[in-house]
Amino acid sequence: MAVKKKSKKSEGKISEKELKKELDDIEEKFEGANEAEKEITIKASKPISKIKKGDKVKVDGVEYEVDNHYVLMNHPSNNEMAIEVFNPKTDADYQIRYFDDQAERTIGFYELQGEIMFVKKLFKKIEW
């Protein structure tokens, strides 16, 4: 019986399909937990659509500065929006995401991990 050796290139790596399933499972777990804890307080000094570069946004008492506000993805009936913010003390990057037709219900806060992956973070209060 011949034993098939793994190539060094594939050792320790998982396929794209396995990675997608793992990420979907993790996201589903966090989305479910997030929905259960969706008691978010929003204190707005102006409509969220009017937030622009240089504005300040506080999330759970931590002040962030707005770097950009743009359409993340166009959908047939609405737009998914992203507000890029950063913590001036730590220079860490974050995104506030929402759908323009239901901002209060869909608002989320994400932290940049590594170069391109944003991870959803739970929060209780946001103000601008």
C-alpha cells in the first residue's frame, strides 16, 4: 500500500472552501450573539449621512476621528455604507458600517486586524 506524502507547500494550510466554512461558522456565531445583545444607544448631533472627514465619533466612550465616508457596496434597493475611523492615540483603524435605508438597525463597528480583515466588535453606545 503506497502512502501519499503531503507536499511541503500544502502542510499547515487549509483549502479556500474550508476557510470559507470556518469564517461563515464564526460569523454566524458572532452575528447571533450580537443580535441578542443589540441594545445600542445612538446619540446623533446630525444625520449619519452628513458625517465627514475630520468629524469625531465616540464608541463606548473612546473618541475616534473620521478618515473617510463612502459607499462600500451598491445594492439594488439601498447602499451599504462605511465610515473609516481611527483612534488618534493608538493609530488603530476601524469601520462603522450601516445600510443607508435603516442605519439605526444595521449599524456595526469593526476593527481592522492585519492588512485587510475587519472583525465585528460588540458595542453599547455610539455618538457623533
